[in-house]
Amino acid sequence: MATVTAPAPRPALPGILRHRAAHKLLLLALAAAILVPLANAHWSSGSWPHALTVDLSGPLGRANDWIIDNRDSSPLFLYFFGYISNAVVLSVRAVYLVLLAAGWAGVTAFGALVAWRVAGVRLAIGTGVAFLVCGLLGMWVPTMQTLALMVVAVLTSVVVGALLGLAGGLSARTDRALRPVLDTMQVLPAFAYLLPVVLVFGIGVPAAVLATVVYAAPPMARLTALGLRDADPEVLEAVESLGATGRQRLLTARLPLARKQLLLGLNQTIMMALSMAVIASVIGAGGLGDRVYQALASVDVGAALAAGIPIVLLAVVLDRVTAAAGEQTDASADEPGSHLRPWLYALGATVAVAVAARLAGALDWPSGWTLGIAEPVNRVVDWMTAHLYSGVPYLGGTADWAGHFTTWVLDPVRDGLQWLPWWSVLLIVVALAWVIGTWRTALTAVLAMAAIGVLGVWKPSLDTLSQVLAAVAVTLVLGFATGIAAARSDRFERALRPVLDVCQTMPQFVYLIPVVALFGVGRAPAVAAAVVYALPAVVRITAQGLRQVDPAALESARSLGATSTQQLRQIQLPLARPALLLAVNQGVVLVLAVVIIGGLVGGGALGYDAVFGLAQGDLATGLVAGAAIVCLGLMLDRVTQPTERRTRKGA
């Protein structure tokens, strides 16, 4: 009988070659072996070749000149942009007059009553105290100016964002088309699009409101689309089985189910609109932002803080109120008019208080009820500068720290990036993006990086990239450590929350001068400002991700005798990986948002170009720098956010 011999076993591959990432890297190495010699044969291997750049200064300069020449005569400006501008001015003025008519007592009463209706007595007291503090600091009128501007800007952002989110949530194709537009709106630095807005609408309130809308609308659009897409399919199927039309399903099922996401979108829109208050003051917004900007121009930290505190208080109050509204249940939804009556009572009480204040002649904040904090704050800043800037025994002082950080970290990273041949930078980008994602994400990342070279700002972009990488590294180290501590201690989390609120809502301009006073002028203070701005988001997302880990998994680990450190390392961190990656992504985006601010304090590179373009009215310089920052943000997003490979059913 014939025997059947088994086939010889295949030689086992080394363990590392069995990984999908190794296969991708081998394919990439093969492609590089073919393409790199061809690139070297046609272009030099150093910095980005000049032959592959496109000069946009001519077309953008002609567009700039055409707008200036036709702004007062073209029908487009007279009958379209002019009407938009007039509508914005009238809306802001109407809200401001209503606030003045209500008086300080009426506005405070209305804010406290709304907070009481939404979240209870504690938040009502906090809201009332917040408005009173704005008056005590002598900032009541600027606060009302900023509040009027923010009301119009937020309402416009919510309407625009909700319409875009509605289109994206109901159509997957529209959502894919809107995503890069929203990415650009969110990542493009404010200074980059302030210039075209000013060219079209001129200096003043309309330009400030519309610039704020461009910046604040994307969160509303994203969260609206997310809420509509994530609606419970069983509920939708039940509504459809009752014969409801598409419009009825939207109004009676999809939108109510997306209520929490819609309120979260409103919350984020308010936060981002308030963060624009100071930047918008550069183009004539007035209010608290203008006070901050003027104080910083005269290096008056105390006056800047006095105007910055009301911005923080407004942001914290609105954040708490909208967050509490999102957590409310629909327990009283069955009773007709149950939601409307408390609001009518609050409005009636406000009118009564306002009428009483008018009859008493006390609409304006009393001039004697003010507390000056500018001088004490300036004395503290002077002491810090005199005692901490240099000469500290054994530590050396903050100026020495900034110098060492620049010499040991920023300079080597920048010089190393600029020393690399341009094709090697593209290879590193495509390798990182492809290893953690798909070929589509790798293609997007490498095209974004190549676009920077085509725009002719290769070296400044690498300089900015070095600052971003350093700032993100410091932010992640501090943010992950603080977030882990906050997740493991409720007491520490409660103590940390107001600090994070202040850091996240305080305008960057306010803490810019203390940073410069402590660290001097240069790239190090720019990195420090970026870290302070991005750190709260990383801490919050990290702590929330760790707290949401399945308790059953932790209980199983404890039952097996795992220590607290082992639970963190082997259970919590792996299960919280999506949240940690989101923290990395948000850290990158927020650090990029402060690149412009870094340009004001010696950061140079793309930030300086964007600021210079706005200051000089140079559309080409400002927009090219802004576009390069968008490309950097897109590239960094793709190399920090893994994309799961889609598999077919049954594969």
C-alpha cells in the first residue's frame, strides 16, 4: 500500500515579519528604493526643491486689490455682504439695548433664575455671584458688550452648525464632503481668516461676529451629525412602522434622541465663541476682549486680568448651565406646559426686578461698588519677575530653564527636521500614517505634507512642527500623569476642576505676558503658552476615559490579586486606549491653535507669518501661512489617529 507523505513544512517567518505593520514597511521600503533615486536624479536631496513650489502671491495679491477697489461699488458687496453686515450690527445692538434696559439687577436676576431652573440653587447662587463679580471689577458695561456679541455669534453658529449637522447626519455622502470643510474651519488659525473677513466686511462688529461663527460652528455641526447618526435604530423602526414620514421621524424621533449631543454641541460652541473674544477684539469687536488687548499692549497684566476674569466667569457659568441642561431628564414631559411655565416665571421676575431698578434709578452699576485688582496683581508679577526670572539658588531661574529647553530640545529637533532630505520627511510621514491606519490615511498625510512644500514654506513649517512636537510631548507627559491622578482620586479631581476651567477659558492673551515675564521672548514661551492652553483638554479626556473603564474588568483584576499599578497598566490604560488617542489628537489641535500666539512672543515661523499678514494686510503671506498650519494639522491628525481597516462581512 502506497504511503502518503506529508508536505514539507514551510520555513517559519521571524515573529516580526508576521505582523501587518512589517508587511507595510517592507512594501514602503521597496517603493522608496525605486522612487528615491528618481527623485534625486531630478531634484536635489536637501530642502524642498524650488522647482516644485507654486507662487501664490500674484493671484492672492490681485484678489486683495480687487476686493479693496470694489468693496464700495460692486453689487456683491452692496446687496449681499452689506445686508449681512447690517443685520449683524442691528442684532448685536438690539441685544445690547435689552441688556442695558434690564440693568445690572435684572440681568443678574435672570441669569440666577435660569441657572436655578436648570440646575438648582447652588448653581443659581454661583451665577449671581459671577455677574456681581463682573460689576465689582468695574467691567459691567464691557461684559454686557461681550455678552451681546456672544449671544448673536452663538445663535448664528448654532443655526449654521445645526443645518450643516442635519445635512451630514441624514446623508453619509454629505457627511464625507463636509468633514474636510469642518476640519479646515476648526484648524485654520483665527488670524489667517481674520484678514479676508476684514477685507470683505471692514473693521468692526460684523467681521468679529462672522469670524467667531467660522471658528465656533464646527462643534455644533459635528455633534449634531453624530447625534442623528447614533439614534436608536429600534426607536426609528418603531416610528416608521407607524407610518411616519421622513419629516415626522426627524422631528419626533431623531432630534429628541439626539438631545444630549445637541446640548453638548451648544456647550462647545459657547466655549469656542468666548475663546475668540480677545482675538476678535483685534478687528474691532470691543467689550472685554478690547480691554484685554489694550492692557496687554501697555504691558499691564493687572488690567488684563481684571478684564479676563469676567470672560472666565461667563464661560464657566454658561458651561455649567448648558451641561446641566444636557443631564436633565424628561420626567415632566407628559404634563402640557410643564417646561414653559418656569421660563415664563423667570422672565416675569426679571421684568419686575428691571422695572423696580429703573424706578429706583439704579440701572447702571454703582460707581462706588468697584474693586481695583490691577495694582496688586502688577506688584505680584513684578516680584515674580525680580525673584524667579534669574538668580534662584541651585535652580537657576525661569530664564535659564527657557534657555536650556531651547538649546537642548527645540534647536536639535528643528535642526534635525530641517537637515533631513525632503523625501525622507515624506517617507517618515507616510510610514507612520500607514502603520497605524490605511493607505488612504497615509495618502492624505503625505499629500498634506507635500502641499506645504508646494506652498513654498517648507523650512518655516518644519520650525513650527518642531515647536508643536515639543509642546505636545510636554503636554502629554503632564496631562496623562495629572489625568491618571484625577481618575484615581475624586477629591483631587474636584480640586483640579476649577483650575482646569480657568486655564481652558482664560484668553491666551491674558497669560501670555506672565509667561513672557517669566521665560523671556522666544520659542520657549510660545511652547509654554501652548502647553497651558492644551493641557486641560488632555487631562479631562484622560480622566474621563479611565473612569469609564468597565468596573467588572477592574473587579476581576482585584480578585486575582493585581495591585493598583498593575490594574492601571494592564487593564485601565489598554481599555482606555481610544480616549487616550483622542487626548493626543486634541492636544495636537489645541497646540496648533496657539501657534499664532507664539508668533507674537518670538515663536517665529508660520505664526509670525500669519500675524505679519494680518498686520500688513498681506493676504498672500497670511493665507499661505494659515494653509500650511492646516496642512500640518491634517498630517498630525492622520499620524496620531489609527483607522481600523474595514473588512467585508463574512471575511
